[in-house]
Amino acid sequence: MGNFTFTQTEIPGVVVIEPRVFGDARGYFMETYKETDFAAAGIPGPFVQDNQSRSSRGVLRGLHFQKQHTQGKLVRVTLGEVYDVAVDCRPHSPTFGKWVGVTLSAENKKMFYIPEGFAHGFLVLSDVAEFCYKCTDLYDPTSEGGIPFDDPTVAVQWPDCGCEYQTSEKDRRHEPFAAQTFDFFEKW
């Protein structure tokens, strides 16, 4: 479709997007979002909030979700490299509790769409990374939820980043996946 290649992952709705990059000796140009192309690929909008973070090697952010004001996220990396993960938290989904991951980098320019009803997180693999994401709903701090990055039920296979993982205190306090009901994701 147009200037994008959309590839469904093994979890329906979770999509890897590769933009068409136009480059020459001066540099490059690419579209990073086009509503009509994304809608035709089944990625709903509108996106109502953009966020950006900068993190150093070994920083592991996540796995996060919002219980209300749930967010679909379109994510990409503009500097460095991360391993990005989506975990299906939809109780009636045939892939409930399954995860999928992809390496995103400034070099490969891939994007990743994580629908509502999923937990999301990433690990920085480069010395520094800038991570950008568009969200389908506004962030609500009273609605935060999460899963431990090392949860044994989900068992994400995080890559070796060459150092110890750095997580926030808040992320270390998330309840295990098996102890949560995820009833707030019933509509998916």
C-alpha cells in the first residue's frame, strides 16, 4: 500500500510496518504515517497523543498498559536500537498471554503497531535510543497497569544488551500476569 509495507505478526492485529525510504547522497525522506494507508491496513486511528523518550543501554521500560483509556500505539525509533514487545492481555483472545517482539532501529526504520488490549515494553540495545510513539487515547496516570518484564507465565525472551537491565521502581512492583484478571480488556 503506497509507501508502506504492512506485515501481520503471529498475533493478529500486531503489525510491523516498513516505510519506503527515498534516499540519495543528501540523506533520505520517508512518510512515517498516512491515515488512509494505515486505515486500509486495518490500523485504526485517530492518534491523539505523541510521546518521545530517550534512554540509555539496558533501560527496560514496561510492560505497560492502561486499564481505562486503553491505547493503541504506533512506535518507532529515531536514534539507536531497541527490542520492542507486545503481550496479548485480551482474556478471550486465542493468543492471550502470548508475546511478539521486533527489533526497531533508526537504521531499519521499522515501526510497530500494538493494538488496544496489549501490554507494551522495550529494551534499549544501543548506547542511547530515542523512542517515539503515537497513541489512540490520552495517557491517564490513574489507569496504569503492568506486568513484570521477567514474568514467568509470559516468558518474554529479552535479548542480551551487554549490561544489566535497568527498570523503574514502579515497573518492579507490577503484579504477575497469572494474578491479574484483565477484565478491563473484556471488549476485545
